Amino acid sequence: MAFNKFKPEIWSALLLVALRKQLVYTAFCNRDYEGEIAEAGDTVRITSVGRPTIGNYVPGQTVISPETVADTQRTLVIDQSKFFAVQIDDVDKRQAKGGIMEQLKDEAGYALADVIDQYIASFFTSIQAANQLGSKTVSIATPTQAYDNVLVPLKVQLDKANVATQGRSVAITPDLHGVLLRDPRFIKVNESGTSEGLRNGMVGRAAGFDILITNNAPNTTGQEFAIIAGNDRAITFAEQINKTEAYRPQSSFSDAVKGLMLYGAKNVRPDSLASALVTVTA
């Protein structure tokens, strides 16, 4: 029997944890949905409510009548289906010192996270038009431009859109991060004096944002990349590692594991994100 100690339910749960540890763009996502994911093509429900009316209250005079707040329900289609399948030769397994399953879990989680991050990042095209700042150029020779020409305009646009300031993040490229490192207004994580918020890809804070570094920023053209900023109210994301199985391939003397990942996302609040198309020049 392949992998005598293999437990599908435990392995799936550990793989999901490893996956979530690697994701960066889920900083712009929530998992506020109802329903179960069993197969590709399934749908889950997203329910959101409107804002209540705020009125003046005069003691002894105001009669309060509760308001029925309108709610809307949308569906999220689980339209992404990805798999992995890896094998370990019996000879290699005997020569290994151990920890093979742990390594497989981590590597599979990293590979899936890389694909999912690219998928979520592609939603920059669904940001409302007013929050798309267009092309920006940042010169390495003028490091203040990253802060002044990119981060501050993104912050101002989110402020204008009434996006909550708490929990704001921005995902930037390594090149843009390199420019920010030379600006004293950028607070590096190791100099922040706190361990709070040390999460996936976070490298510091600036202009009210948690700064996240990623290699998955969408490449729009040439050396131009989409920089996304906002909070986790924008995109609803649902994922499920649907199946993991251990088996013995007939064509080799090896143990193998395969897994199926189902997921989908929907931008339910396009005004909660902002973007800039940034080119870093010499």
C-alpha cells in the first residue's frame, strides 16, 4: 500500500495551511460565502447588506421605526480546477533521511499558491474606472517617487472612495520595493517594533499600507506592472482541496500522491481596490 501513514483528510488540511501561508493577494480577499464546494462548476452564495440610514435622536420625541435594510445575494462560480501529481522512487525513498511527505506538502502548497496568486491578481481589470490611476513612472535615481507618485495617489484614491483605512495593503514588485528601501519614510518590518501583521510577503509599512512583495504582479506591457492596493472587502474567494490520493503507479516502482484543488473568486466591491501601472526605470 502506498504511503502507509498517508491520511487524505489530514494531508489535505495540512496542504491547505501550507498553501495559505504562501498566498499574497488574498490580502484583498475575504471568504464570506455560504455553501459547500464538491465539484468544479459548483456555486456558493455571497450575501451583502446595504448601509442603514442614520437619523437624529431627540429624547422623548423621536419615534424609532426599524428600517429594513436591503440585501443582495450573488453567486460565485467555482470555475478553477488545478491538480498536482508527484511520485517518489522506492530507491530514492530508502536513501532519503525522512521528511519527504513534509517537503512534498510544502512544495505542493507553494506551487498551488503561485498559480492562485496569479489568478487573484488578474482581477485588477475589474477595479472601478475611477480607482485605476493609469501609468506611473518611478526612477531608481529618485527613490522618493515610489512613495510620492504611487503610494500616496493610491491612498488618496481609496480615501475618496470611502474605503476603510484599517487593513489596507499594497502588493508591489521587487523593483519597486528596492526603490522604497532608499526612502526613509518606508518602515521596514524589522524596524517597526512589533511582530503584528508579519504575514505573507509583508516587508514593511508606508503611506498607511502594509507593503507586500510579490513576483506575481500582472505584467501589462514591457516593464510595466499592475500595482494593486485596497483591503479584504473587495474580492470574495473560495477554495477547497477536494481530493488527495496516494497510489502506486503501474509504470514505475514508486509511491505517488495526487491532489485536486478547486477555487473561484468574484470582485464584489470594485471600489475597495485601486491600481497603478508602474514602470521602474534606471
